[in-house]
Amino acid sequence: MKVDGAGGLVPTTGAQPRSATTGSGFSVGGASTPQATAAPARAAGAAPVASMDALLALQEVDGPLERRRRAVRRGGRLLDALDEVKLALLGGESAAPALQRLAAAAREQRVASFDPGLDGVLDEIETRAAVELAKAEMSRIAA
């Protein structure tokens, strides 16, 4: 057999049977004529390897512990951004950069943690972030 690139396997010509009349060769007792060997069966082509997208998707499947970590990190980023807004407002500074970071953190995709307690806390954090963003938008429109 010969491997021919992506085309698969290509049968090659089989070995030629030796003549029984050669005097110095090996012969099998009781065999008067050499029998031709059967042609090798053509092997089926290999199935294509799964696409790279499918392999990457399998790697992205998270366990419950990883989903919880992601949810906690997102909640932490929202709380940090809310603290920045609070400190900017208390310090009399412009809260615009902190509000932009808060809006960016709020736009991040939420990961379901499948922990009712954690999901409830995240809901409250997101609600507070939405209230602060709405207040900032109302004060921007009024100005």
C-alpha cells in the first residue's frame, strides 16, 4: 500500500509468485503450483478529524467551580467600579472615567453560577450598577 496525500491509500502491485521450477529456492512440500495471493482489500479512508472549532468548544466547557469563579470575579469588578464612582463623587472629582469603567463592567456577559445565593447577590450588584448609570445619564441630560 502507498499513502498518497489526502487521497488515501493506493494499492501497489503485489509480489510476484516465484516459479516452482527454480532449483535453489525454497519450496513448500505438497504444493505443485504456486497460488496467487489475493489482492489486498482497499482500506477505507480515514474519517476527517473534527474541526478546530469543535475542539476549542470542548476546551471552553467549564465546570461548576470555574463558572462560580468567573461570576465572583465579575461581581468584584462591578463592586470595584461602584467604589470608584463613590470615591469620585465624594472627592468632588469628575466621575466620568469611573462611570465608563462601571458601564464596561456591566456590559460584560454574565456567567450563570448555578448557585442561587451567589446569583442573588450578583443581581443586587447589577441593579445598583444600573441605578448609578441611570442617575449619571439623567444628570448628563439635565445639564
